[in-house]
Amino acid sequence: MGRRINADGVQPCMPEFRRGEMNINVLREEYPVARKDHNCSACEWIREDMRDFTFAELREIVIAKRNGWKIKKGQKYIKQINICDGDFGVYKAIPEIHDICIEHDMFEN
């Protein structure tokens, strides 16, 4: 099996992998600065599944909640271009909230 190249001629930054029942292929990951407010996809996972978080994690969650669960203008965020089960998608998240979701395996549910 050779290297996979996307339509832009760029090799995906991560190999294809499985999360739960979804097959997700990350084509590109960037860390831009927001020019406007965006919804935070990772915040949706946090809001649906409140767990026993550390004090430091709770501080980040409180900040996200005070900001209306949004990536605010001027804030650096994670932007992933994905193909999930054949469908194109864009994932945008606050890096600290994304890290909390990864640490607690929240994307697997």
C-alpha cells in the first residue's frame, strides 16, 4: 500500500484510524487564529459527558462555558479537515478542551 495523497497533493498528517464505530481520516490539521467566533466541537463532548475532572481541567471548562462554548475571535484553535465514513467534515476546537477530551477518551464513546 503506497502513500495516500489528498486532492491538494498533501499527504495526510495522520493515518486512517477507527474511533468507536466511525472511520475517521484526518487530511489536515492546522492551528489558526480565529477571525470570528466559532462553535467548539470538543465542547459538545464535554457538555454531554461531565466526568471527574482535575481542578486545572475544570478551570479550562469554566472558561469555555463563560465564552458560550465558543472559540472566540483572536483565540488560537485546532482545525482539522476530516473524512468520516466517506463524508467530508471540519472539526474546530479549543486546544485545551480538545486535550481534555483526548485525556479522558471522550471521543471513543
